[in-house]
Amino acid sequence: MTSSRPIAFFDMHAQQRLIRAEIDAGIARILDHGRFIQGPEVAAIEAGLAAFAGARHAVGVSSGTDALQIAMMAEGIGPGDAVFLPAFTYTATAEVPLVLGATPVFVDVAPDTFNLDLADLARRVAQVAAEGRLRPRAVVGVDLYGLPADWPAIHALCAQHGMFALDDAAQAFGGALGNQRLGTLAPATALSFYPTKTLGCYGDGGAILTDDADRAELYRSLRTHGEGKSRYEVLRTGMNGRLDSIQAAVLLAKLPLLEGELLARGRAAAWYEQALGGRVATPRVTPGATHAWGIYTILLTDAAARERVQASLQAAGLPSAIYYPKPLHRQPAYAAAHASGLAAGPPPLPVSESLCTRCLSLPMHPYLTEGDVARVAQAVLAAV
Ligand SMILES: *Cc1c(COP(=O)(O)O)cnc(C)c1O
């Protein structure tokens, strides 16, 4: 038996110990200058985020959800528009088109990457186009768990149908395809700084990355009530969707750690692979992709096997979580939208259904030791 130090699912304390003094100083500076909204920290973190991702512009906003919303508002997405998105993702991805009066059309995911299944996407886009009731308008690709979606294929399909591609990279900041980081792979990329994400603040926060100056300007206007050049000129319907100065200060202290933390997440994933690969279904990394390892998810053979593994982990005092127990089209809030998305009746979503019964996420953060991973793996293997 190795050490029995507690293992966190996400560990925010180990990181905080490294930068606590800097965070305290950053917050103290804001208390002194008093610019709590749109203070200099916001512009500074926007520059840092853009540089990190290799994107031209970053616009700080109030959450990942608001990043998605502002990005869709900027395209004028609304009633009559079909927005295609995976059925296997966090609820926010589906909520935003509905809030804007658009219709989410749920698409199945690939069983090995957990990301949009391009063949199923193409089928559903063709069906919506053929029915002619809704306009195929946008695809939201989610980089689930940190693995970049197949952006080249998503672009090709969007170009063919004149659709907008929006990257929901809330779980994946730091991920890349080839040498291009997320933030440059779609016309707009939404980030979340919810505390447990790969780059998290100490509250709610988010950002939109884009290479397009006109879009960036629209996002800045929309996050501040649609204001124009002067503060009391209102050009469009916007929202109150700003990133606040204190959260920006937290992010400024954390961003310099991110490069190293991504490498540490990759090391932890490799330890898991070594211990579990071949015994349970471990995550597949698409060739050429850099996984951000926001969440580490294995697949068990069925629901009963997952229950046994969860019980085994729990008995060993180890945390685990299910992302996600229910596909979005089964959620009470979205079932009606799903039924109405395609008049001819939406095709089934068998992979999303199956993953929800079999997926299990294990502790993943940059401060896991090889011994920690061995203990988790041992508890998993004891039950399979
Ligand atoms: C966390 C998350 C969001 C929402 O981000 P918030 O900052 O919590 O609003 C959106 N999409 C996905 C895939 C997420 O994981």
C-alpha cells in the first residue's frame, strides 16, 4: 500500500498554493484602483489569451455560456434557424440556441472520439435542408473532454451549406490540431473559465477567440448592452456579459502555469494509459491532435460494469464522476425541441445513448502523481 493521501477529482488547491501571493496582490491592486468593471486586467488577460492560442483577438466575457450566446447573437442566429450540435455534451451548448429562439438539432457522436460524428451531421443537415422548414445555420462543435473535434471536416460541411462554425472549447483550452491551438480552428471559439476547466478563474468567466476584427468588435459591443463608440449610444440588443477585473487578475496569475499544466495532464493521461490500456476502453487521441485532458473518461462494457467500478473507487476513497448520465435529447427541457427539430422525425442517437450508460471519468488534474494514478487504476482494475 502506497500513501493514502486524498486524491481530488479536480485539484485547485495545489495550484493555488503556487500563486496565492500573486493572486492576493492582483486583487489588492484592483481594490486600490477601483476599476472593478473593464479594468486594465481585462485587456491584459485578453492579450495573454490571444497570444497563447495564436488568435488575433480575445474578448473576455462573463462565462462560457455567454461566450456561446454572444457568438451566436453576432451572427444573428434566431427563430427559423437550425443549430446542429452533439447530443453528448454539457447542457449549455443546447441551451443557447433555444434562448435565442433557434432550434437545436442534436447530432450523434463518434464512439471513439466522443465528438461530432460527421456522417451523422451531414445526414441531419441534408434532412433539414430538404424539409425546408428550418434554415441550416450553424454547427457547434464541442471539443469534448479536451479532444479537438474534426475541424477541417466541420468547415468543409459548413462551407458547402453556408453555415457558421462555432467551437465550444469550454473543456479544451490548450488543445490543438497539428500546430494550431483551439481558438484558431473556427471563426469563433468559446472558452469557459469555470474553476474546474483547464484554465479556470475563481468564479464565472469566459472568452471568445477570433481572427476576425469585425466579429471581435461586435462581441465587445454585445457584451456591453450593444453599445457603440460612446457609452450611451445603443446600436443593437446586447447583454451584460463582461468578464470582471478580479477574475481577470486570477487568470493573469494562472495563465503562465498553463503550458506546464497541460504537459502534466498529458503525463497523467499516459500513466493511466499504461495502467489501463487494453484492460478497459481508454480515450483515443486522434492522430495529429493534442488533447487538453480537461476530463479523463474511460468506457466500461455496460451500466453494471460501470456501477461496479464506481463502487470499487468509492470503497477506496477515490472520486469519480459521470459526464454525462443523460443525452441532451432525453432531458425534459430539450425533448420537445428534439421532436420538433425535424418534421419527418429525428433519427435516433444510439452512440450518445450508449455512452451515457458506460462512461466514467477519473481524477484528472496537473498535480496528480504517478502513485495517485496507480491507486486509481488499481481500484478500476479490481472491478473489471
Ligand atoms: C463548462 C461548459 C460550458 C459552459 O461554461 P460556463 O462557463 O459554465 O458557462 C459550455 N460548454 C461545455 C462543453 C462546457 O463543458
